[in-house]
Amino acid sequence: MQQSPVASASARNNSQIHLATARDLVAVARPIARRYFRQRLAVERKADASPVTVADRGIEAELRAILTARHPEHAIFGEEQGAERLGARFTWVIDPIDGTKSFVTGMPLFGTLIALLDDGRPQLGLIDMPILDELWVGQAGQSTSLNGQPCRASDCSDPAKATLYATSPDMFTGTDLAAFERLSGQIGLRRFGGDCYAYALLAAGHIDLVVEVGLQPYDYLPLVPVIEGAGGVVTDWNGQSLGLGADGRVVAAATPALHRWALETLLG
């Protein structure tokens, strides 16, 4: 059933308001990340042994305050402070510093990730690279932009010509490791590192495939609109859409053909 003109106009207005909020969140997060970058910071270990700093916590606290003031009826799910008001139609998902290990070691390939879910489906996603001054914006039904200019994933469908990235080989164990090695052994070029930046590079057409495991919703949900709006495909290893309940195994590909091949190869 088609939406009425009034409903369509309301949806467009909401989309514009939400995008403006997301851009404001980035504008607040960037200077905080830059201020703390390559400074001597105390690094704590969370329960899962991942690192966290005052920068991670400070950024998320600021972004939550903005969201609570502007959209008090919306849910928030962040890496550092968890979830509140889950069950609302709209849910903001925040990773204040995706790539904290890179951040604390002076590597500039970390980012701030922001997503907005509508009834559980990612509708808006931002990947901001504070040190590189690069911002990817993806919105459902629209083309992804990089610093305001449209960008597009590559047209690669041949694994032998594809470039594959994963953040670290250490993330793969057991059967997942065997599957990854089976896939990566047929790829033209395999590289590691980058955290969220690998997905951004895929959306911009520089690499062709990202395969990872062990991700959390705040790691992968902001990537979905960015990759899909650039013509790419991103799902779990079973080909299912990514949502809050996904198992954290992610495949992102520049083309449907490369994505199909990756799934078939991973599943053996």
C-alpha cells in the first residue's frame, strides 16, 4: 500500500531531522577524539578484555545527552553505557570510537559510528574518521556520500581480482578460521587492519570484500546503510539481514555476485 502524500511528507521531514541530528553528533564527537588522540591516556580493560579510555566514555556521554534532549522518546544503544528505552520505534546506535586499539596506539584508522534504526532496520548510518576528515553518510533509498559527494562500490565479481580485508586474523578461531582461510586462499589480495575504515573503503570502491566475526551491533549496524547505498551487499554469514540480534559474523561485498560467492565459500 502506498503512503499518503501527508505520510510521505512526514517521513521525509523525519529523515531530514534525523540526519541533522546525526551530523550534529559527529560535530560534537570529532573534536573530543582529536583532543585525546596521541595523548598519554589511562587505558582500562572491560569485562571482555577490550580497551576503553576517557575519550570513548566522554564522546558517548555527550552524544547521549544530545539525543535525550532532542529525541527523548527514542531508544539509545551505545558501546560504553548499554541500552535504554529499547522497544521504541527509533533506536540510535553509537560506537564512540570504533577501533580503540588503533586509537590508543596512535593509528589514525579509528572512527565514530552512528546508526538510526526504524523498527529494528538500519535507516541511517554514518562512519566518521576524525583524524582523516572523512565522513560517509548512508540513508535507506539514497546514494551514499563521502564528504558530500556520491561514492560507489566497485564492480568486482571475480574473487581472484578482489581485495579482502579483516580487522585481525586473531578474530577467527575453530571452524570460522577454517572458513576464512578457505575463502581468503582464493582472493587476489588479503590485508588486515582498519576496523570500520575497511567498510568505508569498500563503499568508496577501493576494496571489494570484508569478512569478520565477533562484532557487536554498534560495530556493524551503522555500516549497513553506507554499504547498501553505495551498491554493495552486507549480511551475516548465512545471508540474513543484520539487526540487533545478529550473531556478529559479517560479510560485506562490493557486488551481489561476489557476496554470493563469499557466502557459498564460507559455508563450504
